Amino acid sequence: MLNNNSLALVIEDDEGHANLFCEALQKAGFEVEIIRDGRAAMFRLAVATPAVVVLDVNLPFVSGVDILRYIRSEARLVKTRVIVASANSLITATLHDQADLVLMKPISYYQLRDLSARLRVDDAPSI
């Protein structure tokens, strides 16, 4: 069983981005699961309490915006840090108050690795 402090979920439908995010989070010390669509993410979040979620906004079946709302509404997920990663600047501009961090794609491996590592050691509610 995974230690919840080390679990990171990458919720991203683009394989290249998902693999990049996965590698960066692993280098930052997380055990990573990749989830490719919003419906599967909702099922996983119903039973998992990840430390970090890297969340795309445009996902099949359930949008990243709806997933973010779910995470923020669940008391069990109150400590889960959410990094929104999207190329859609209009949508991400509205998410700054809900996400711990909003990054515009393309995101570099080193940027995500270093920011994720800070989340592992930082107990503050946001960056």
C-alpha cells in the first residue's frame, strides 16, 4: 500500500505530457499513477488520497475543472495539492483561486520536478 504522502496522480490524456509529468514527479520522490480520462480519475479519487494531482483541464468524459471542484469539495482531499497544467489560458485564468499552482503548457521537466519536490517537503497550504 502506498503512503499517501508519496502518491501523485497525473490526470492527463496526452501520452507525451503524461509521461513527462510522471518522470518529473518520480524524480521528486513520488510514486506516480497516470490516469488518462476524467471518469477514471473520479473513480480513483473516490478511494485514493494523493498528496499531489497534476491535472489537465481538457479531458475526455469529465473535465479537469469538474475534477478540481470535486477535490476541493472533499474533506478527505483537503491536503491534496493540485497543479493544473493546461494550454488553455482562458480557462486556467479562472482556476488560480482553486488550484495550488497553475502552469501553462508546454511545461518543462525541470520546472515540474523542482516544484513537485517543494510540495513533498512544504506543509504550507499553497506555493
